[in-house]
Amino acid sequence: MKTKVTIDNVALATLIFAVIAISTVSTIAITSAENLVATNEKVLQTQRIVSSLEAIRFQSMALVAGEQNFIITGKDADLTPYRAGTVELGAELVYLAGKRSEHPVLAANFDALKTAAEAHMEQEARFVEARRKSGFVGAQNLSGKTGVELVHEKLLNLTYRMLAEGRRTLDQLEIEQISYGAKMRRLIIALICSSAFILVLFYGTLRRLNLEQRAVQKNIAYQATHDALTGLFNRAAVVEHLEVLSGDIATAAFGGFSVLLLDLDGFKDVNDSFGHDAGDELLKLVAARASAALRAADYLARLGGDEFLVVIPQVSDSDSVQRVADKLINALRQPYALRSHGATVTVSIGISRFPQDARDRETLMKCADLALYSAKRKGRNRAEFFTPELRLRRHASS
């Protein structure tokens, strides 16, 4: 019992620990998942900012390349493909203006970036206007005076530094992504293991409870049908067994059965002389000897006190039943070695048969009881069959 209580306490403590561990791991997992989501958002945001800076850098270089090609060839066809660059620059600046507070690099350098990009776009506008008013010569003269290379170089240097910082930020965020991802995998594995442990623990506990319940039910059923002292069937089991046998229409066809009612001769003297403990020990020995003398198919029960009952299935002829009764008489009259005393008892047996003597359980037992009374009256240590005369004699005596 103490071992069981200890196991239950350990199981309960383990379950509590597992629940706490799962709660802790779940909290950490949720936090890590939130951090991973936030990091992913930062990665996407930084990638978009880097893309905008690269677009500004590319468009600036495209504008300069377009102007240089136009100056060399004087063909508008060389200038036209690059004219959309100012629109792209403006669109990217508008986007970055909305994100300047969300990224440290952008917040620190946006004003300078905006100034350089706007200067670049203003030079482009003046170049286009000079081309429109004065033609190729005017645009060529303006190109040498505006210092477009200086503005372009300043913009390139600025975007270069910002891109380098943005890529370093992306590298750091990627490291965080890997770290959070690895942590998430470990936490998920821990959650799965903890959940599996709890499921196994619950299954083991439920299985143990189920086995205990079955054992209790089996024990209750056993106690309801067995004698506590000898382990033999009790009176309730006998009643049910005889009801089933006598109620089965096939019983008579298979030879019927016989009921032997046994009562120990001299048992009261053993009880009175040596005490009830000795009497109980004697009853156990009698039960063991009777069981050994019978077949496995025979049914042995203790009705109470020193009274036993044997049901012999498929046997109702007097010779076969007499042999069984003689075997019991010989086995039970041998001396018994109790703990501190020796004792000798005999047995009287009353026999009734189905269907010759009766066809119901109650009458069969009454017939066996009348036969037992006759055996006692004739000197004990013997077996008597029921006859109708015994019933008449009993009525006459009463």
C-alpha cells in the first residue's frame, strides 16, 4: 500500500512538473515565434528599403549615362529611354519618406539623400529645358556647366554607404532569423516530447486504474461466490449452479447429476477442545483433501460451518456415485496434523440424484439433507441415498 502511494505521489509530481514545463516552453515558444515574426517583418522592410536605394542608384547612373550618350551622338533616340528616370527617383523618394522613421540608417541619412536626389532631378530638368529651347548646342553647353558629375557622385557615395549599412542590417537579421528558427525547432521538439510524456503518463495511469478496477471487480465477484476460509464455492454459488443445471433441458439427456451433502462427524469436539483456530485449520485441510479426491469437473462448495456440498455432473447411477462417496469418506477420515494437536474426524454424506429424486434445486437439496440425516442416524461415517421412505419417515417423526 505504501509503495502504491509512493508511486502515485511520484506520478502526480511528475505530471505537475511536466505541465509546468509545457507551460514554460509554450510561453517561450510564443515569445520566440513573435520575435521571429517581428524579425521577418524587419527583414522584408529592410529588403524593400535596400531595393529602393538600389533603384535610386541605378536611375541616377542611367540619367548620367543617357546625357553622356546624347552629348556624344546628338540623337534624341539615345536620350529618350532614360527620361523616365526622374519619375522613378521621385517615386522611390516618396516611399522612403514614409519609412524614414522605421529604419535607423534611413532616418539618419534621408535628408541628405533627398537633397542629393532632388539636385540631380533639378539638373535633369534644366538639361531637358535647355535641349527644348536651344537644341543640341544648348544642352551640350549646359552639360559642361551644371556639375552633374559632382551631384551624381555625391548621390552614389551616399547610397553606397546606406546600402552597405542596410546589407549589414540584413546580415544581422538573417542571423537572428536562424537563431529564432533553431530555437523554435528545439522548443517544438520539447513540446512534442513533453506532450508525448504526459500522454504516456495519462495512458499508464488510466491503464493502472483500469487494471485496479478490474481486479477489484474480480475480487468482489470472487468474494460473492467463494468461501473466505477455504476458497471453495459458497452457498450462493451452489444455488446458482444447481439452478442452471436443473433448468437445462439437456442435463437429463447427458446422464443427469448427483448432489452429495457432507457433514463432518466430530468437528464440534475439535472446536470445543482446541479452539476455533484449530477448527478453521481443520476445515481448510478437509477442503484440500476433498478437492484432491474429486475430478476437475466435479463441483465442491462449503455451505457453512462444517457442511460441504459436491455436485457430480453427468453421473446419477448409484454405483458410480457410491464410489465417489466412498473415496471421500476414506480421504477425510484419515488423521489430521494441526499446528499443535492431532485430530480425527469422519464424514456423513447424504445423496440425491437428478432427475430420479427431484427436478428442481430446492427439492434436490432437501432430499440430500434427508439422506444426510439418515446417515447420521445410522451411525455416521457413511453415505446414504435418498429414498421416498425417508420423506415419509421424516413426516411421521415430526
